[in-house]
Amino acid sequence: MSILDQEEFVKLRLLKPKVDIKEVQVILDEVEAEAKRGNNVKSALIFAYANHLDLVKKNRDLFNLIGSILEKYTPKLGVENVIELILNSLS
């Protein structure tokens, strides 16, 4: 079974019509940059979400799901790979 068939990614694809991929990519780029600086994923998410609070509040379900995907799969796959899977699911 592919990782993209997991429940979280199926839910993410269902949110695809409501998403502006460019806005999501900007936030995910910040998460990746923070994670590379040595911050754990949770801290990187908090930092990036705080910088884009209005957008995150407007799309709370989407960003909660993205956060849970990052926290669950980053230890296994790495932050860059998980972000790529998220963006591919939303494209």
C-alpha cells in the first residue's frame, strides 16, 4: 500500500478544490527552512503558522491535516519528502 493511499492523504486530496497551492507552498517552504535550521517539525509548524495566521485560521482543517501529516511521516521520510508528497497531493 502506497503512502499516498493512507487516510491522511486521501483527506488532503478531498480538500484540493478549496486550496490555493501557492499559499500552501509558501508556508511549507517556511516549515522546511525552520526544520533545516534544527528546529523540530512541531516548532517549525508553529513558527510558519504564526507568520500566516489569517490564512491558517481561514483554512484550519487543511493546516491541521498538513501538520499531522508532517508530524507523522517526517521521522520516517524527512521533511523535504513529506512536503513534496503534500504538494503533489494538492496539485
